[in-house]
Amino acid sequence: MAAPSTLRATRRHPWRIVIVVVGLLAAVNLLIVAGLRTQQGGEREPLPPEIESVEPIQDGLASSSSSIVVDLADDQTGVIILDGTEIPEDQLRRTEDLGIVEFRPGEGREVSRFEPGYHRVSVLYWPRTGKRSEGQSFSWEFRAAG
């Protein structure tokens, strides 16, 4: 049988159990919500093996003057297409040995700055020793800050 002091403590604070249960339920709900957000963020299309990385990241936030950088496999080359318009070759910066293709907005360029909102980027890529007509493409979106 329980000691009299234990019974008195339970009778004095009957809400203690309710508070603990509510606290545990709140913690479990927070973990579930965090898990759902992680899953939603994890639904991004995986990069093809020929693409090592892209900037801005898929569904990421970028400034109005951020560069678009595509790091292809070292034996690949390609072009960048922004919102349906191919960036002219003379506005791309390339590091051929590393497969990097970059575009930075600015005065006198195809895009002087990114307007606030979503932008779609595509990269058309192919082996450096191959033909552009045999290329593949990958697309993603990012959001420019206002």
C-alpha cells in the first residue's frame, strides 16, 4: 500500500499528471510537424549523375544579383537557359577543366538582375567530345528575393 505522504502529494496536485500528458502530446506533435516539413523539402528532384551541383539550390532563395552556377562532371559542358531564354555564350563564364558554367546578371547582360519571384533554370549539357544535339537537360526553380 502507498505511503500516506505519497497519497497526500497526489491529492494536492491532481493537475500535475494532466500538465505532463499535455506537454508530451505537444512534443510529439512538434516532432511530427518537423518530420513532415523535412519530407516535403526532401522531395526535390535528384541531380543527374553528370551534374555535381547547382546554385541557387532547387527551391532556394537567392538575391537579385546572385550567380547561376552549374557544376557539371569534368568531362561535360553545357549552356544555361533562364526563364526560357538561352544565355548568350559571351555572357557565360566557364571553367572547362572542372565543368563549371556560370552566369551572373549585370548591366548589358541578358538579365541585369532577377525580378522578385520564381525563376526557372535549365541546363543543356553534353560530353565535351560530343555534340550538343545529343545533350540532355535538367531544370530547377529558385526564388529571387524582393
